[in-house]
Amino acid sequence: MELIKYLFLGFIQGFTETIPVSSSGHLMIFKKILDVNVDFDTIAILTNFGSLIAIIILFWNDIISLIKNFIKYLSRRDPKSKAEYKYCLMIILGCIPAGLVGILVSYFDIFDKIENNIKIVGVSLIITSILLYVIRNFKGKKDDNKIGIKEAIAIGCFQILGLFPGISRSGSTIVGGMSQGLKRDTAFKYSFMLYIPMSLAALVLELKDINIDTSLLAYYICSICVACVVTILVTRWFRKIVNNGKLIYFSIYCFIVGLFVVLFL
């Protein structure tokens, strides 16, 4: 039964991390519903690491290409590498707004009073639902090469919303990208290019909160592996959903779950 609990939490994290329904919010909901003796903070950090590994695997070729061309343009000013060099700069720029706010939030413990308030999660899910509904029919024309300073800053500001408990980071950045006229798949890819450095930074900041029980090491590893595998499968599925313009389904889901949480938890 102990193993099943950790496998279940790994599954929840993996299933909800990359779709616009807030993984942290869902872990808080299940923490409230299920009276289980589990260190949710530690599990959230570890399973987030599993999801990060999954995203790196999925976008490995893109990551390697961006790094190579960034270095190539810096060292040789190779004109063929300029587009990906610029894209890297836009990733850095897009991370700055949420990065600065995230540091302030962590330093001053701004969310301490609300991060365990389940009603806040419910309201946040409803906000996510509204955002997804507003852009449900958006279909931009800008590709990777058209992401400039304005788009990067705007999407970076949308990413700040993802810092609030219950508001999906992927949802807020995809909404931000589509609102700036990006193609659906372009917004999807840029969202997860932002996710990688932001998730790495969050992992470093959260290490101080981790509390590893060595007797549960095998359970931790199983939970991380489940989160990783499920994240890979769900992200591939979610990409198809975004490209087919079916975000309305997630809008409906977030509204129903958010309303349930506000009214009954």
C-alpha cells in the first residue's frame, strides 16, 4: 500500500504537470481529499524533477541544436546560426519576469499564508479556465523566428501567473504565446523551452525544503520514474490537443474542478 501511494502521486504529477490544469494544485487537492501520511512537499519536488527529465528527453534535439548554434554564433558569428541564437536570447528574456518575481516570493515567503489554502487553488483553477476559454479559437501566424522582445516579455509576464498555487504554468505561457499571435505549436514549444530553465531554478530554490527519508528511497525512485514516463506520454498527447485547437476541454475541466474545490473542500 505504501508503494501504491507513491506510484499514485507520481502518476498525478506526471499527468498534470504539462497540461493546463496545475500539477501543484492537483497535489494539494489530493492531499486534502486523501488522509495519507506522506511528505507532500518532498514528493512534489522529486516528481517535478521526474517531469523535468521527461521534458528534456522530449525536446533533446531542440535543446542540443539551440546550444550548438548559440555557441557557434557567439564564437564565429555564423549567419546560419543567428535565428537559433536569437531564440535562445528570447528564452532568457522570457524567464526574467517570473524569475525575478519567483526569487522575491521565495525570499519573503509571500505565499506562506495561502499556499495551503485549498480555496485559493479552486479560484486559481477557475482563472485558468477563463484564460483558456478566452484564447480557445486563437490561431496565430508567427513562428519561432517571429518571437521578439515584445512577445518574450509578454509571455514571461503571463508566466508569473503560474507561480500562484493552482494556476497552470504551461497554461499561462501557452495563453500568453497565443495572445501574442504565435502559431499554436510555436506557443507550445516556446512554453516548454521556458519551462526547462524555470524548473531547474525552482528545483535549486526548493532543495532547502526537501526532506529525504532514506528508508523510502526505493519509493521515491519509483515515484520519479512514474512521473517521468507519464509526463512524456501526456505531453505528446497534449501537443496534439493544442495543435487541433481543443483547449476548450481543459477550460471546462478546470472550471468544474475549481468550482468543486471552492464549494466542497
